Amino acid sequence: MAIEISDVLKALRSQRVHARKEVKKLDKAIAVLRGLSTNSTPIRRKRRRMSAAARRKIAAAQRKRWAKFHQQRA
């Protein structure tokens, strides 16, 4: 019986070593995924809203540029 118990203990120790290696692998994988998830997430900035008056002003300036461009071509 002593031989059987020692064989069982040897097998259990071997399994424990294997399990520790697996846990280390899993910890590394988790660390890598955590690093990826925080770095890969895009930072969303608030969109700046333009007032209607500013849009009208920009549109008027663009119309003026187009008019000048078309006037030079004619």
C-alpha cells in the first residue's frame, strides 16, 4: 500500500505543477487582454455644435468664394 500512496502523491504533485503552469499562462493572457481592451477603446470627444449664425456666415463666405472663382473663369 505504501507504494500505491507514493505513486498517487507523485501524480498529484505532477498535476499541481501542471496546474500552476496553466494558471500562469491564464494570468498572462488576462493581462494581455486587459492591456488591449484599455488601449484599443477609442476616446470619444464631444462634437462641437455650430450655431445657425456661424453656419450662415460660413455659407455666405463660401458663396462669395464661388462667385469670385466663377467670375474669373468667365
